[in-house]
Amino acid sequence: MPALPDFMAAHPELELEVSSTDRQVDLVQEGFDCVLRLGPIGDETLIARPLGLLRMVNAASPAYLARYGVPRSLEDLQLQEHRTIHFSTLLGARPYGWEYPDGDGYATLQLPGALHVNSAQTYEAAALAGLGLIQAPLLGIGRYLESGTLVDIIPDFRRRALAVSLVVAHRSNLSRRVRALMKWIEGVLTPYLE
């Protein structure tokens, strides 16, 4: 959103409708021209344009770390009785767990947590309020790390980077407006991707 005024100024004739949700929308049924999707696409009938991988960060608020201690290893997460904020797009689903590199792949460590959320904004707000540890994209929480309102922790045990793709229902008949927006989104996100 902070970069959107430049796009709107360059294309004053365009009118945008922006939806922000953490659930996977049905592009055709719900009438979306283009979707920015994090993670797997999940539908082979859609056309995906991979943009790269979004770097992830482990973080907590200074108040939370003062209360529980600063973890420096996976063992510390358990020994210091750390709590995580559970994120899932479907409330009531089993928590994913704390993901970390393990050999050639990734494993998960189940950590306790009393809070389950289903939106990125709530996830970040809960971490800022000191309610637990999070694993979130650097793009989303970088400003909090820079200001010191969140602290980067155990950097050697970050979860795998998330695939970022622009997704459309059909490759043919993409309007110039949609193509212009997709090109702009790619330009804005490229500096944050691996």
C-alpha cells in the first residue's frame, strides 16, 4: 500500500478494487482479475507467475523476551517455556508448529500457545502486544524490527521461505490494466524476494 500512490499517479485512469484476505479466494467465482498468493497455488487450472521466495523471520516483542528470556537455540524454546502465536487461515485447525531447518529439509517443533489467529495483521499485532513468538515474512515485519518494537531471534532456525506468485484464471484476454498492475507488483516486491 505505501507504494500504491506512485502506481495510481502513473495510471490516473485506473480504478482499483483491492481485497486483503489470508484465505485462498476462488478467482473465477469471486471475480478476481489477479491475486498475489503466498505459498502453494493449490489449483492446477490457475496460471501462476512465480516471483521468488519471501524471506521469513522469527520475532518477538522486547516485553515478551524480558518475561521469558531470549532463545538462542531450539532447546531454549522448550526449556524457557516459550509460547507461540498460532497462525492458520482456518481457525480450529491444528497449529503448524515452529518450523526450522533440519538437515536437507524442515521439521516442526510443537510449542504451546493460547492464541490462534487467522490474519497476518492480527498475527503481527499479537506479537507486538507481547503475546508470543511469531515466524513471519520480513516484508511484513521489517519496519517493526528496524524500530525495535520486535526483535529478530534465533536467525539460524528460520522457517522456509514462502513462494510468492501472481495468479490469474486465464492467460489469454488479460487486459492492459491487469498487465500493468502485475508488472508494478513485481517491481515493488522484487527487492524483498530471494
